[in-house]
Amino acid sequence: MSEKKKFKGLSDKAVGWLFIGPTVLLLLAINIYPLVYAIKMSFTNFYANKIGRVPEFVGLKNYIKILNKEAIWEKMQVTASFMFWTLLLQAIIGLGLALLLNRKFKGNELLTTLIVLPMMLSPAVVGVFWTYLYNPQVGLFNYVVNFFYDFGSFDMIGSSILAPWSIVIVDTWMWTPFTMLICLAGLRSVPNYLYEAAEVDRASKWQQFIYITLPSVLPFLLLALLFRGIENFKMFDMVVELTSGGPGSATELASINLKREAFEKWKTGYSSAFAVILFVTIFGFGNVYVKVMNKIKER
Amino acid sequence: MDTSRSYLEPSSFSKKIAATIIIVYTVITLIPISWMVMTSFKNVNSAISYPPEVLFEPSLEGYVNLLTNRSRQSPEYLDSLPPPENWYEELVRSREMVITGPSKFLGRYSNSMIIGFGSTFASVFLGALAAYAFSRFRVPLKDDLLFFILSTRMFPPIAVAVPIFIMYRKLGLGDTHLGMIILYTVVNLSLAVWLLKGFMDEIPKEYEEAAMIDGYSRLQAFFKVVLPQAMTGIAATAIFCMIFSWNEYAFAVLLTQFNAQTAPPFIPTIIGEGGLDWPAIGAGTTLFLLPVMIFTIILRKHLLRGITFGAVRK
């Protein structure tokens, strides 16, 4: 300590607080305060558009109402199946692409960059232009599908059977590169000596894949799926612009329903309770997932 | 086939197969983007022809429609007007319309620029300060603080949008550039701190210690020695923050209406007569996506490193 006093200017402790302070204060003001506020509001019958009205405390009424509502469970199911299919497809295709790109052929860096492009785009704008590709009369997507097998006229967005697949396809198109990149990072982190040792032991390529490659890339794949899972649970922008939750409520994800309750019906108290439930769900699942992931890593 | 070949040295045959599959995937994945760019250069009729036209006569109608407001007029009225002064007036007249003024697109686009650059600068600057402190000093509850900073990213935007909406209304920050800059700064801050801490950890402590022995204060050493060393990491972080602010939609659509609205909520509202004006939407999309695509290709090395960063460092 006495050595450090020789330097001029502020002490390290002062500089430390000066540097961290603004970040922590901003996060408290713009992130934590609103969250606490939302939790408080979730116990009232507050309507944000009725300015003069004093909100009353209603206890757990909002929560009970939500958990007993059939429609909410339907939204949760829509969200769950959207997450299941997008994560499954992105895991398989992303890992496959990463394994291929890891062969380090000529030009693979340029190709990686081009493959990554879709995930750099604005999800809302992506949603808009896919409505054009999916257009039942003039859409390129419909044309290409009919080119390979003639289904006749079909409407990806307008049909309640196809609409959930329309958002799965767009999300997979957009975000598979993310899984691919993380898996690629995982593949490149596998030390060469493992394969060298395996070759000395005369392990076949297939055995090398099952016993070396797969176990080392798995934690990375699971991490990528965690990130995508959190994002897709919150999914809003792309789907709002593509299907706006329709037809009916075939693609109405939880967060789209939340937006309707909060910003169209202005049921602030009720929607805050719903937000808290969603938040707890992400945290709960996230925590369990991380624990399982760490167990797999330890093995 | 030679079975002794390993993952270390794939055979040239397997390389070729891998390359072929990857090229096919790349082409397929780029079709939607290319299609939108092509549509922006079509005229309204060829954009809705079926089967879709791959070869077409290029037109700037989409861009003209994107940037102007027009109204339909009777042929008699159009005949009574003086001849058009320039090519775009002529183009609009040929559709029996007149230009009534510029559209809102450029205003929205410049809002995106102002809010994007403002929030990127702020989050990278504040993030660099915090990252340096976390990297170098003994901060009480360091791990908890770092986790707290990261966990703020898990909130669904809509969950905090109502309280922020009410708070901004009280503070007079609703629908203002400053309000949106502060909001995007905060959303990006957690990522900025985490990414930059990794880069700061890589800079040897000895650099600034040497500077301090030479008479620099801690602050001077940070600004004159550490920051220039961290430039690569700062660039990578800045791109991520910029892309997020540029693409953000939920907060923009919920918290802004006229003054500070960015381009993403505006592009879907470009509606022509009888439905959506696809060339104009294509033009808006193309102009909006262009900076991000150029950025991605030019700065690909920094970018790819940034994406895989969290995973590689654990």
C-alpha cells in the first residue's frame, strides 16, 4: 500500500468507484427501478392511461387470474413449441455447418461472413420482407416450393396450420449462424493432441467424432442454445411484423400477448403481473438449464 | 479412402464435399436478402408479377416512392400542369400522381444515426471505464456485481417498457433523442462491460505501471496508455452496440411516435395504394440494411471474435 501512495492523482479506490459508479447507477435507474416498479404494480389494478385514478392494492388477484386463464396457457404452448422447433433446427443445422466449416477449405472465412449476414439484420425489417416472400399470390417462397412439388396455392401467414412454421423458418434462417459460430469456436478450442493420441490408439474417424469432437463441442452448443432460448422466449419484433400473432392467435407468443395487454388495453397492473411471471419463468428455466449444463461439462 | 486421416488434416476429397455443401447453403441463405435488393429496383408491376421475375428492367420507382409523398390526380389536372422539371417528377406523373413533398424516411434514418452513434459512444465509454476497474482493482463483491450487470440483459423489453414509459413521461424524456440514447446505452452497457473486460484483461498491467512510475496519474495512464492499447476490443464492442441500436424495434415502437422514432418501426408503414408498395419497402430495407452489411464484411474479424467471445472465455 505504501508503495502505491507514491503515484500522483486519485487513489485506486477512488478511481475504481468513479469508473464503476456511472454504470451501476444507470443500470439501477433504467433497469432495476422499472423492474421493482413493475413488481409493485403487479399487486394493483393500475391503468397507465387513466392518469387521475389512484390504483388500489388487490393482492395476488392479478396472478391468480392469469394462472387460471386458459388463453394464457395457450400462449405459453405457442411459445414453447416455437422454442422447441427453432432450437432443435438451429442446433442440428448450426452444428452441421460448423463441422463442415472446420475442414478449413479455401475461402471458408469469406463464406462464414456471408452466412452470418442474416443475423446482423433488423428482426422487424426481416419480418416485413418475409411477408413479401410468403405472399400467396406473388411470393418467391411459394414459387420455389411449388417448383419442387406442386402444392397449388398456399398461404404461409394466413393459414393457422402453416403460420407457426412460417415464424420457425424465418427464425432458423436468421439465427442458425449464431449456433454455428459458437460451435465453431468450440471445435477450434479442441486441443490437437487429443486427436493425435486417438490416432496412436488407432481409433477410427467415427470413434474420434463420438469420443472427442462431440463431447468437446457439446458445452458450446448448449451455451448457444441457452442464449437463443432466452432470446426466443422474449421474441417480439420479427413475429409482430411477420404475422402480428395471427391468424387468430396461432402465433401469438407470450411477449406479443403481453404487449397487447400492456400497450393496447393499458391493463398495467395485470400486464405487470404477467411480465413478472414470464421473468420468473426465464430465470427458473435458465437456472435449471445452467445447472444441467455444468453437470454435463464436468463429465 | 485413407482411414488414417484425422480431423487435423481432412482429405482433399472431404474438403471438397464440405466446401460444396457450405457454398450451396450460403447461396440459399443469401436469396431472401438478394431478392429484397432486387425488388427495390423493380417497378410496382414487375414486383407483383407471377412467376417472380428474375430478369427485369431496372427502375428507381421504389426509391422515389420511398423518399416522397404523392397524391393521385385526374388526367385533366395533370395535363394542366407545366411539364415535369426532373426525371423523378416525370416518373411519378407517369403513374398519374404528383409529388406533394418529401416523406419521413430521411428523418427516421437520421434519428437512427443520431441515436445509434450517441448510445454506442456512451455505452462503450462507460463500459470501458467499468471494465478497466473490474479488470484491475479489487472491487468488493466483484463477481456479484458482474453477474448483476449481465442479468439485466435477461429482462424482456416489454416487462420494463411500461415503467420506463411512465418514468419518461414524468421526466419529459418520452419521444426524445436523449431518452432513447440513455435507454439504448443502458441496454448495451452489460454487453460492453463483459466484452471489454476480456480485452482489458489481455493488456499487461506492466504497461500502465511503467507509465505511473514515470509520473502519470492513474487516470492519465488509463487514457493515454490503456485505451489506445484496447482499441481493437473497443472497435469490436462498438460494432455490436451500434448493430443493436440500429436494429432495435420494441422500445422504439413503444416509446417513440414522431420526434425520435427510428427507421425500423417506420419501414413497415410504407404503404402504397392497394396494399404494400413492395419496391418502396425493398428500397427502405436496402438502404437500412446496407450500412450493417458493409460493416459486417469490412470488420468481419473483430465481429466474429466478439460473437464467440463469451463462449471461448467461458
